[in-house]
Amino acid sequence: MEFLLDYGLFLAKIATFVVAVIAILVVAKAVGGKQGGPKGELEITNLTERHKDNIEVMEHHLHDGTFIKERDKAEKKAEKEKAKSRNKEVKKAVKEGALETTREAHLFVVDFNGSIDAKEVASLREEVTAILSVAREGDEVLLRLESGGGMVHGYGLASSQLDRIKAANIPLTISVDKVAASGGYMMACIGDKIVSAPFAIVGSIGVIAQLPNFNKLLKKHDIEFEQLTAGEYKRTLTMFGENTDKARDKFKVELEETHGLFKDFIHERRPALDLEKVATGEHWFGTQAQALGLVDEISTSDDIVVAACKEKTVLSVRYVQKKKMADKLAGIGGEAADHLLMKWLSRGQRPIV
């Protein structure tokens, strides 16, 4: 019994120490955060160089030293000739005042892993702005998209960011490795080409709204709920008040109107789609989606990047927002709640394989 008591006191001391350290870090970070400074920064990763490095590592395990030595010698010679040719091209362009035309084509890769409220659009807008500021003729953009959808206004703004790329006449490919449903597909249909993995989930062109109602529970415990509004339809359905058929009908009308806007949005960008067949709220796997015209090609983002590395410089563009310690700690709980909510909303709608 004495051992258990000592062990319990030891755990309590450890817990107190950990809590104290976290509290100090939170306070220090909060104070430091008030001094301002940049909120985020761009991270650029050369995927072409990374791909070449991977090949080199593999070849060192596949070939003997003589082969590697001769190969390196040949590559250095080729690079020297390429640099010499490049210098001549640049000098000529400088004289003619057309230096920008000598830059080789790039593929800019952007990732969007969307949450329910599409908060990732804050980074997306920075990434798109950065790309548009340097993009030239011959450049392309690949968006690696993963999203099961969410709030209409959030995904509407995310789609508008992709429209900026289209407006600049830069070819845009959307790659779906796992899921692009509902708001995610709204974003996907902006692309000049949609590429999907065979078992990626695509579609779900529909609108959903659901909420619990605790009015009967409140009445059972003699609790009254009051809600005052100005405007007949300022609030239709409520979680705590008594909902009426008139309010339900109005809410259904609003859902249908939103669904209509969703369908118009997709029809404008993929006019060949049979919306009566695909805008039912259903989802399909990649191969099925291709047959329906929801996607154009079956492949993965990895295949696209590897193929592009052979003829373009492939750059991953990522805007990283600097977070305060308090935000990081709060974010852990928020992301967990977001994940659980997404699973709850999608339960029964996605197959388990």
C-alpha cells in the first residue's frame, strides 16, 4: 500500500512538472508572438533533383564502381556541354532583350488536403499568388487534391483560387489519389484535366445539412428556450427551439438552390457530364468515375511527377504558416475533433474496403 502511495505521488509530481513546463512555453510564445513578424513563408522543394538523387542512390546498390565512375564522367561531360549551350543562349537573349524566354519550363506542384471548413485555402491563396508572379509560357501546375468536402463558402473560395490559375492561361492538372468528393470535386472540376487513382473516391455532387434538436429534452426538464429574430427567415431550423414544417420547407428550398448552383458550376466547367446521372449525391471509384466522365485519366500523382521530371523542373510550392505554441496545442485537439466529425458525417456514405 505504501509503495502505491509513493508511486502515485511520483506520478503527480511528474504531471505537475509537465503542466508547468507547458504553461511556461505557452506564456513565452504568446509574449513573443506579440512582437509581430512574418506569419508564414514559402517552402520550395526541387522534386526533379530529389528524383535524380533517389535514382543515384539505387544505382549505387545495383552497379559496380567501374560503371558508376564511367556514368558520372559521362554525366559531367553532358552537364558541361549543356551549361555551355545555356550560356550562349542567355547571352543571345540578353542582347535581344528576351532573357525570360530562355527559362526552362517548370511544373509547380501544390498540395491541398482539405478540412471541413477549408481553412487550408489561406495557404493555397499564397501558393497560387507566388506561382502566378513567376509563371511563364510552358509552365504548368499540378494540384494534388485530397478532400471529402465541407462548407460551401470555404470550398467556393478554394475553387476561386484555382480559377486564378485558369485565368492566367496556365495548364492545371488535378490529381486525386484518395478522395475528391462534394466540395473536393467542386475544386477538381476547375482543372484542365482530372487524374484519379483507380480506387480514389470521386463525386458526391450533392448538398447535406444535419443537426440534432434538443427541444423535447428541454421540455422534459421544464427548460424554456427563447430565440428572437428580425426577419421571417433569419433562422429556420434550430437545435433548441421547436422546428416547424414551414421552417423545414424553407430550409429544403435553400438546400435545393445550393445544389442547383453546385450543378451549374460543374456544368460550366465540364459540359459533357450527364448531370442528371451524376449529380445525385452518389460517389464512385476512379475507374467508374472515368466511365461517367467525372475524371479524364486513371493514374497517380507520383506517375505525373516522375514523368514531368524527365522534361521539366518540378518544384513543390508550399506556404507554411508559423503557429504560436498555444495555437499548436489547441490545434491538436481541433484536428482530432475535425477528424472525428468528418468520420461521423461520412459514416454510411463511404464503403470500407
